[in-house]
Amino acid sequence: MHISEGVLSGPVLISGAALAFAGTAIGLKKIDYDKIAHAGVLAAAFFVASLIHVPVGPSSVHLILNGIVGLILGWGAFPAILVALTLQGVLFQFGGITTLGVNTLIMALPAVFCYFLFSRMSGKKPSIALVSSFACGFLSVLLSALIAGFALMFTEEDFFEVAAFFLFY
């Protein structure tokens, strides 16, 4: 769900960058010193998993892992995902540098939301943990698609069809 360079309008890019900066600042302030190694490993897993593309119809899909990143790191998902997306943009031209703020917001905001929604379920019975883990993964992908769709819709009204495609494909 990376939005490429040159697609979004200036106000959407600036708003996305400001919100991503705020989320990253909160994440850096709230992350525990003991969780820094977890953040590095999860950022690396997010980076590598996003590079493995599976062809599906005329397009391709890949693992996102933002639900598990958010579930483990909470607000620390913002800096971890920012680092992974920066490396993807610089090394492989996935997304881009100007869209880095919006793409970070698309991936990290649902991760933090899922943290607040599902983090209390991790210590429960295995059946409850399994269902909540599935729901966390599903919801994080759905919310990412919604945020990407909104970013496209706020850029131009003609992107409504593309936004609907993001959500239902």
C-alpha cells in the first residue's frame, strides 16, 4: 500500500509528514530502552517481508506485518516503520522520499490503534489470543487501506475509484 512519488497533492504530503513526525516523536519518547532491540528486529522483519511479492491476478500482494509491529511496540511502531520505509524508499524505490510521511502514517497509525485495541488479549487463553491476533492483522490491513484511500481522495476527487479499489481489492 505504498503511495508512489508524484501522486499526492502538496497539502496531503505536508499533513502526512507532520502527523508522522508527531507520531514518531511520541514513539521515541514512549519506547522503553528494553524494547529497542525488539524495534530493530521488527523493523527488519517489516522491511524484508514487504519485499516478498506474491502475484495475485493483475497485481501482487505482500506481507505488511504492521499489526504485529504495533502489538509488540505500541507507539514505538512509528519510528520502526519509518526506518523500514526509509530504507525501502532509498534502496528499492518503493514508495518514495516525498511520500514517506504519508506512507508511515498509513502503516503506523493502524499499528498503534491495534495495540490499544488488542494488547490486553495477549495474556489470555490461547483460543482468545488466536482470534485477537487474526483480528489485529485483519484490522491493521483494513485501516491501512482506508487511510491510503483517504489520502488519495483528499488529493483529488477523481481518485475515488482508486480509493475504492484499495479498499475492496
